[in-house]
Amino acid sequence: MSTMKALVTAEHQTAEVKDIPIPEPGLKEIRVKVHFVALNLVDSLYVAHPTDKPGRVVGSDIAGVVDKVGNDVVDWNVGDRVAGLLQGATSGNPRPGGFAEYAILEHDLAIRIPPGVSFEEAATFPLCSLTAAQALFIRLELEAPFSSPFKPKRIEWKAPTILVFSAATSVGLFAVELAKLLHTPTGESYRIFATASPKNHDKLLALGVEAVFDYKSPTWPEEVRKASGGISYAVDCISEDKTTAQISQTFVDAGGKVAVIRKSAWNKDGIREGVLPIYSAAWWGLGHEIIYNDEVMPASSIWREFTTAFYKFLSLGSESDHAVFPISGNPVRLMPGGLEGIIRDAFVLLGQGKVRERNPAVQDYAGKDWLRPISAEKLVYSLEPL
């Protein structure tokens, strides 16, 4: 049996590179020769806090080339460029992750990479762009710029205000990009406000955010409310400790909803009356029953339908230029070392718990610029020799 290199969970809450069998695509599946992978906090988090026995393949975001197609696949050919999302070691289910030389995707849950987009940029999309889309168009019930099975709760005739908290994160950057596509029936753009570290303010203003505030300032909620006249919708891209409660203080008197991205890390105390935090996991969008955060997460056909619609929207490219995605990917920090480098460097940089408890930098990174603190970038690894 042919084997491949893969990053798998190991004893003592760590991971290791092992030789495992190359998977075969099943019915309506494609096999991908993986060229690049992108890192997310969940990848390191569930190595440190495993949900299953050792031996699970790690990794969520991949980009590569279709290597083999399964039965009943008519929309993909060998050689097509593709990106995709896998659950892997983040959940208790038998499907492997993507940090391996080959990975399996369901044919309709794969993103076709436009010709003008690099593998590196494409690898930043699958998990965090879907998370941002679910936050805006499912949980906050805004009208999606593509054909979605979830219909908006109401049509906004006056440009509403949206707050993206920690907008320089991967999810935050995608939330800003998607929010920029929203308009009222009379053509008004939605008003986007954000929080971020001061060093990322200019970047977010250049993306079209109306105003950015330092989330470390004790008065930022007051400043946001004053500048915006009150927030109508919010995405909490950190969802830790008091972030959601602080966000709730920025809302209009009528209140509203906050989309949170982590279930257990944020403090429910102090949330203003009339403001409703709503959590959901991106994995619902893949349509399989899994065990996640020690709970059984049932399969959802409508969430899966949303994912296929969103990934098709990305695959078709921009209306003005089909050679690129309709939204920009995350800035890429290309990391050295392949699969072994993920264990050595990426997991240390990402940490194993809350973002705000993350080490500011790997100790003594002089001469190793790739080990600088993470800020407004996605860690991306090549599985091919550079």
C-alpha cells in the first residue's frame, strides 16, 4: 500500500509526522495533492486538547491540485486547482484532516481556484471566510451577495452599522471584505466600524472601514457608539472574556445580535439587555454529524447548502475580474519547514488557548523573521520543496 507523510496527533497532547496510507476518493469525492496548508488556532488548540484518540490527521485549510476523482464526479478533472476545508482532529469523527500530502474533499464542498490566485492565497480562504459568511448571513441574518438558502430577516433601507471586533484577525478581515459587498436597495453601502491594534488601523481604513478603534483603550465602546450613532450588528472575532459584553455596550437602544466564534471562552456576564450573542461552529457547514466541544453536533442539510453556495460564489470569481476571488484573501506569511515546521514553529506562535494569552513572540527570533508575533497575517506552509 502506498503511503504519504501526514501530521497526526500523538500521545502527550502533541503531534508528529508519520507515514500513513494514501486515501482513496469515494463516491462524489475528489483526492487533492496538497501543495499549501494554512494554519488556524483550532489546529493547535485541538492538538493540545484532543477530542479523540491519537492518530488523527490534523489540519483544516488546504490548497492543491485534483489528483484523482471518485465515482459520480463530473465537475472536477485531474489537474484542476482547488482549495478546501477539512475537520480532522478538531472533532470526534472519522474523517481525516488536511495536513498531509493527499487529502479527500467532497466534490461540492471544494473551491475552484481562479487562475489569477496563488495556492498560498487560496489556502487562507476555506475555514475563516466561511466562518465570516456564516456570521453575517446566517447568524446576523443579513442578505447575502449570493443565492443563499437563508433569507434575510428584513431588508435594510437605511445603511446599518456593523462592528467587526478584532478586524485584523483572519475571520475579521474576511468579515470586512464581505461586509463591503452589502448595499441597501437604494445602493447605500453598509457602515463598517472596527477594532484592532493601532498598527493595523491604516490597513483597515484602506479596506473601506469608516473608523477603527484601539481595543485596548478602556473607552473604545463609548468611542464606537459616539462615532457610529450606535451599532446594529456585530461580529466578535475573538469571543474571549469580556469582549462580547463590551461590544454589547456599543449597540443602538433597540439592541441587536452579536455573532461570536468561540463557545466557552467568552464571559456571559455584563451583556447589555436586548443584545443577543449567537454562537455556531463552522463545522455545521460541512453537513456531517460530529462530536465537537464534547457535544454531538447534528448534521444540517441547510447549513451544508449554504456552504456549497458560498464556495460556488468564491469559485466564480469577481464580477469585474473572473481571474480573482470576489473578496481578497488574508496576507500570507510563508513559513519554512513543511509539516515538521508546523509543530516546531506554528503551534508555538498560535498558542494553545486564548488569543490574549498567546506569547507575544517566540523567544529570540532574531534572524528568523518568520517567528515574529502574528498580526494581520496567515501562517502558510508549502508541502512542496520551495
